[in-house]
Amino acid sequence: GLETAVYLSLFSPVDTYLNEAAETNDEKLSSQTEAIIQNKPQSSKNYQLLVQAVNADLKWLVTNGNANSIDTSV
């Protein structure tokens, strides 16, 4: 469902096995959010990076018409 799609968008590493089944690059999962969580220290100076990553990873919700907008806070 939608909850699973959002979860995978936010927490899928670049090398996820799910990318083996993708037919195009647009279908491949590569989470900016996951990359920041794994590679940056958890500090207030990285909050804005995390917000930007979440917005980028969930942009497809607006593009596909599943949502009118996304409001992100960390």
C-alpha cells in the first residue's frame, strides 16, 4: 500500500535487492534520507539536509497525484 511505498522511498539503500526487478532508472529505489541517516552525525546542523532529503524522496507523491503537498519537519 501507500504506507509501504513511502517507507521504501525513505529507507531503501542504493544497493537494495528491489532494484534488480526495476525495468527503468525511474523505478529504482535510492533513498537520500537513508544515505543521510547512515552517513551524517545526528546533530541539529544536519536537520535541514534531512528535511531536503525527505522532500526529494517523497516528491513522487505530488508528481503522481497521490498528495497535493508534503510538509516535512525534523
